[in-house]
Amino acid sequence: MDFAGLGAGISGFIPLSERWILFGSFGFVPVGNVEGNGTKIGDGNSGALEFGAVFKFNQRNRLNFGLKSQWQNYEFDDGSKQEHQLNGLFLGYNHLFLFGSQQ
């Protein structure tokens, strides 16, 4: 099964201090097609929401963490429906490889 549609989103961040940054994003596909084996079998919508924070240890090392939520709602041509929702916590580490004059 495949889902495709045109969506829109917004994301941003707010620096709180030299070491802390808050971030978030939201995206939504209001109407899309549900396909099975290359044939349209229904309609649906989906969205995603994420927010969290980044802590900078130094110029190259950062820790990020937050919450994510994704959902999909499908209405099939045979009258049946499906709803999916995924929620989770995330924790990550980033190492920046700086090139050129940023080193």
C-alpha cells in the first residue's frame, strides 16, 4: 500500500543560550491517494509533529532529544477505514565535521 499527496509544513528553532536550542516542526497532507498494486483504493490524510532541544557540548558535539508523533488516516473505497499513530521519544548525538574557514 502506498500513500501520496501534496503537503505543507513549517519548522523553526529558538536559541535559548549559547548551549541550548529549542526546535520544532509540523507537516500535514490534508488529502492524498491510497494505492495498492498501482491502483487507487481510497483517500487519506497524514501529519507529523516533532519538538525538542539541542545541547551543544562544544562547536562539534551536540546532543538532541525530544518527542515525535506521526499519524495517517485512510478511508478505502470499500467503506473500511484505518488509523495509524506512532508516538515516541528520541535521543541522538551529532558530530559536526567542519571544513574550510569554519575550523
